[in-house]
Amino acid sequence: MNSTPLNITILGLSITSSWGNGHATTFRAIVKELNKAGHKVTFLERDVPWYASNRDLANPDFCQLYLYEDLNDLKSQYSEYVKSADLVIVGSYVPEGVEVGKWVCKEAQGIKAFYDIDTPVTLAKLERKDYEYLSPDLIPAYDLYLSFTGGPTLRLLQQKYGSPCARALYCSVDPALYFPEDTEKTFDLGYLGTYSDDRQPPLERLLFDAAKQWGAGRFTVAGPQYPDNIVWPQNVHYIHHLPPAEHRKFYNAQRFTLNITRADMIRAGYSPSVRLFEAAACGVPIISDYWEGLETVFEIGIEIFVSRSGVETLDYLIAMNEATRVAAGERARNKILSAHTAAHRAQELIAYAKEVKSSNTAR
């Protein structure tokens, strides 16, 4: 299966719009590499108004894209792409995802996979009996559960929820898009992320507090959906939504970048954010909150720095010498290039598909 090109159909939240979601950049990176490796990819996306008005990649040249209006349109117009595929992947947060998943599992002749870009959030929803896009009875119907979260969560998916094969497929980065640039460092610390209630307290603790204590420091936050009532410190520059095309420039303008993790991701552990990989690929030193498994991705204190307060953040920003700062960024970049590019993920995906096919054949 590694040498034979596959026909792959993906039903994902979005590949055309990165507005307010991290799915698009993830799909773009891995699909681009699958295409480069000779695999044929068809992407089916629900045409919804909030993405229609914010499409930053309306016509990707590395896959066949179809926008469908609703479930009936999907079933009537695009069933052949599901039936004929060697591998069909349904992503998390797909509208009417449970119905889509049931239909895929019934129609598909090839391997059926669920790609969970939000695993800890998904599991928390299942515990609350919130079956927005996945239900417990659907998990065993998928041959393969691809998870953004590794570690103990994979055992949980198999032992508690009955997944026949749960494997980690972390997010990744395209090194052709994210790399160091010799530009002026206009900010001491920056943060890129869509607003969320659970990330706001650590953002205020790790960045706002540092900004308030260091009036001469230069800080920036970029991302959509921040409420109007947020009181930004005077030396924090806020930027509304930055399209992916501007991410590299944003990272390279920072001396350090900040990573903040969703509460569900911290509880689950082993859930690296795509922002970690993007920043590291740019050679920008990262200051991050801590979660279990972080040390399996980066060497703490050498390739990444952990902060629990504004005081700790400031210690890195002010006390660290330039040689140490630059070396940390270079080491993190080397780590990413060795194990966490989109090409690595595409290879892992094909290897998992081969594993499932072999297992199914042996039964």
C-alpha cells in the first residue's frame, strides 16, 4: 500500500477557509503531501455561509474539491466518491457528523476512518451525551480512529469505546510555508489563537500580566472572536484574524512566541497544537503552558520553555541571553523537521491504512 497510490476521499469541516478553525491548515498540509506522494484525494466540504464569506483557499490545486449543500445533496451527488475510495476519512466537527458517518460506514467499500482533530473535546462531549458529530455506537464502525491526541487516550478509545484501531495522527507543519526569515523582531512575545473561554485566563496570566509588569515590552495577540469587553494592556497590540499566508511573517517578527492549550487538551495530555509546530518551524523560541506529554515532543528547557506565571514569562523575555534564545529556536526547528512535518503525517496515515488492511485481510 505504501507503493500503490490510493484513492482517498475526505469529508472534513473545511479546507477552503481557516476562519475560526484549525482544521483547514491541517487538512491542507497533509492533503498536499498525499498528492505529492501520488495519492488521489477528493475533499467534500459542507457549504456553510461563515466559511463561504471567509475563504482563503477557494480552489486548492492539490485535491479535487466539492462543496455540498446538505446531507441529501451529499448522498445524491457524491456517493460514488465514497463507494470507490480505498480510504474514506470523516473529520471531527463535520456538520451532521453522526449521520454523515453512518452513511459513510454503510456506503464505503474501502477503509473507513474518523480523523479527530479535537479528541479531548470529543471525549468530553461523549461523556455529556453530546453527540454533535460522533456517537459511541459509531466509533466501532470506523476501521480506524485517527487522533490528534496520543498517550493513554488511544487505549481509552479502544478499551472503553470499542475502536478496533486507534492511532495518533498529530497535527503537522508544511516547512515550505513555515521557515525562519531574517526580519526585524518588532515584538518580544506574541500569541496566535482564536478566543476561547478556557484559554483566556492563562493568556491573561502569562502574557497580559507580563505586559503590565514590563511597560517597555512589546506584545501582540492575533486571532478572531475576542469579546469587545476585553481590556488590553497598553503595550499589547491586538490583530483581528490573521490568514495562514501571514502566519510565518507574524512568528518571525517575535523574539518569543506563546503557546496556550485548551483545558480539555491539558487534561488529556499528549495533544500538541499546530501552533507549536508552526512556530518551531520558523525557529522562534516557544514559551508554553505545561501538559503531560509535552516532553515527548520537545525537550523542556532546551527546545521549549514552560511558564506558569507572568513573572516566569518575563524571566525568559528579559534574562535569557541572545545566543541561548537563538539556539533554542534552532533546536526546536530541527526537531520538527525530523519528525513533525506534513510529509511525516502523510506517511503515517498510509502506514496506518496498510496496517488496517492487513488486519482486515487476516480475519
